[in-house]
Amino acid sequence: MKGRYLTFEDRKRFESLHNAGVPLKVIAKTLGINLSTAYRELVRGGDGTINERWSKNYSAEVAQANFVVSISHRGGKKKKA
């Protein structure tokens, strides 16, 4: 999966694995991403709360919305005419 962004389907799979209690290391290997990417994704989709297993809650919808906002802010400065 090198060189591409996580899709919404990837994020839904991440969410289901995370909610099932699968460790991030295994989730990263399953999705073919780096462990640091998995940690960043957990932050991107987190709502700031902790679940009963003392891990951060994750939502694929929140992560996707934050990703779309992040992409819209990228790019160079516009040139003045």
C-alpha cells in the first residue's frame, strides 16, 4: 500500500479491527501500513474519549472528515496577479 492514502473502506476496516481489540501492530500489518501511520490514523479518527479497554475510541467517519479537511488545506500559496 505504499504511496497512497487510506480509503474510507480501509478506515472502516481499521475501525472494526480496533473495536474488536486487535493491537495496532496487527492492524498495521493487516492493512499494509506502517505502525506510525496506524498511530496517526488513531489520532485522526479519535473523538478524545477512552473505551472500556482503556484505548482511544476511533471512528472511520470522523477520520475521513478530518482527512478531507486536511487535503483541502494543502497546496501552495496562490500567486498575486
